[in-house]
Amino acid sequence: MTTIPTHQTAACIDTPGPGAHLVLRNDIPVPSPVAGEVLIKLEFTGFCHSDLHNIDGDLHMTTNVPGHEGVGRVVQVGQDVSSDMLGKRVGVKWLQKSCMKCPTCKVQYTNCLNQDNSGRNVPGTFQQYVVSPADFVSLIPEDLEPEAVAPLLCAGLTMYGALSKLDKFCEKGDWVVIMGAGGGLGHLGIQIGKEMGYRMIGVDSAAKKDIVLSSGATAFFDFTDENLISNIHTLTDTIGAHAILVVVGSETAYEQSIHLLRPLGTLICIGFPRPDFHIPITPQFCVDRGLRVLGSVVGTETEMQALLQLARAGKVSTHYQVFEFQEINAVADRMRGYAVEGRAVMRIPSE
Ligand SMILES: [Zn+2]
Ligand SMILES: [Zn+2]
């Protein structure tokens, strides 16, 4: 077992705000796992757009270490944790912990109001060592590349969790539209939805057409196409799709999505436009058409493990680029300009 240093390197954000820079520090104490926790030495972390929202001050964070797509190995266990966990490769996700006691947790613990989130209120994965409750880390199969797994921990799981909510309302062969289908979440959503048996329609900018179609979409539409709505209706029995997932934080995407839903259709909200934006839908429109509007955040551990099995079977693969940890501010700037192809994954220095 490697010796655990007393201090470590982390990318810290001191004052969030538009265009804020992360500071690489090497004087951050390595935490010790308390009862029920494990200490993980991270190998890679994904860089999610919601980290960027945290850094840029759009979302409120109370820790100065962002990051919530971490992959590494357990190097120390706290009291009450089996030593079998030592050396295991695990994933650290956005949902660091739920209370598991409240009425919400009994139904869907991902929506617990008493949850901790990596990189929001507890230190995230932009560092070499992180502690996490052992019950909330995801065991990662050894035959998967850790850098390819990182984006599945938030982007992939978010799509798997959202698409799984359609089980109750949709059947195989139904039409499912993803607004923002060519991004980090969207291209995984197209692959996962196709595996679940849906016919996937991807909407994004023209530059994303190839990644959307190569991910397995039946059709691609440019969101700037003035005939977008009528073209999608033509493809979907002239009445619209069974479900629409909006993964981008775009007001236009939400406005378009209402007109793309067929009667009895389901809209799933995932991406955040500005906080005071309201979905433009009247109660009467909702009543006449029997529409459902749902929100979805991340996914359960059962869903995470099902997704990892899809990855092992080669059915889901992430489009990603690996960057060195020292490049983190340049990567943030490229993400601000949407100039990273697929997901950015940071390699964490081993020493
Ligand atoms: Zn995320
Ligand atoms: Zn709870």
C-alpha cells in the first residue's frame, strides 16, 4: 500500500465569479476517513459543465474544491468499513451522501433535501485525495478504462436516470427527442436510449450532427432550422414525440420542446436556463393533452451499475479528451467557449 502524504495538490476556487481562475495548491491537508468513510486516491476526474457554473458563480458552492466525476482507488478505510474495500477502484459522484431516513429517501434518495454534493458543499474531485461515505461510492469494473468511466459518473448517470423514468410511460419503439443531443450528456443519452429500445431523435447545432448520428440517433435536426417542429412532426406520426429530454440550459430548447410533445407525452427537465425562466405551458394546454412534466437529477446506484455493464458490453462509449491537471484553467476557458469535443477529463497527478 502506498504511503499517504499529509498534504496534497488541489485545484481550488477562492472567489467564484464570471471567468474565475482555479488556483493549484499543494498545501491542502489530506483528509482522514471517519467511521463509514473511505479515503480515495483519485486517478481522473471529469470536468462537468455544472462545475463551470460553480466556478463562474452561477450556482452557490460552499467548498472551494469543485469536481464530481472522480475515479480512483481506496487507500484507507475508516472504522466500520470492511478492509476488503482497500485497493478497489471506485467512483465519486455528485451525490456524495443522502440522509436515507427522510420520506423522500424512502422513494427516491437522489432527491433527498438533506444531501451532500461533491464540489458543492463538500470538497470535490479536483484534488488527489478525497473522502467519501463507503456506501455511496460506485465500484468500477477493473476491465474499464478509468478515464472513460469518469464521464459516466455524472453525464452518463444523469441520462440513464432520466431515460429510466420513461419506463412507466413509454414502450420500445417510441420516439424520444434529446434537445442538446451532441454534448457530453446528450451523446450518451442517445446511446443509452437506443439500448433501452427507443427511437432517438437528436436536436443540436449543425456542427454536432456527426456525433449525434454516430451515437445511434435515428434522425438529427438542427435547432436553428425554422421548420424544426413541423419536420419532427412529420417523422413522428404527425403528432410529435412520446418524450422530450432537455439537457441544455437553453430557453429556446424548452420553448421548442412543448411543441414537439404528442398528447400524453412526457417532458423531462435536466438542463438549467437562467433561474427565473418558466416553461411556457398553460394549465389548459397541459390538461387538454394530458402532458407530464418531470425533473430528473443524476440516478441511483442500481442505475449506475447497469450503465457500467452497458459500457463493459461496448454498448455505451464516451467521447472524451484527457487533459493534464495543470491545464485546468485552459480547459475551463475552452468549455466556456464550448470548444471541447465531448467530455473533458483531467488526469490527476499521482504525486
Ligand atoms: Zn455533473
Ligand atoms: Zn433523505
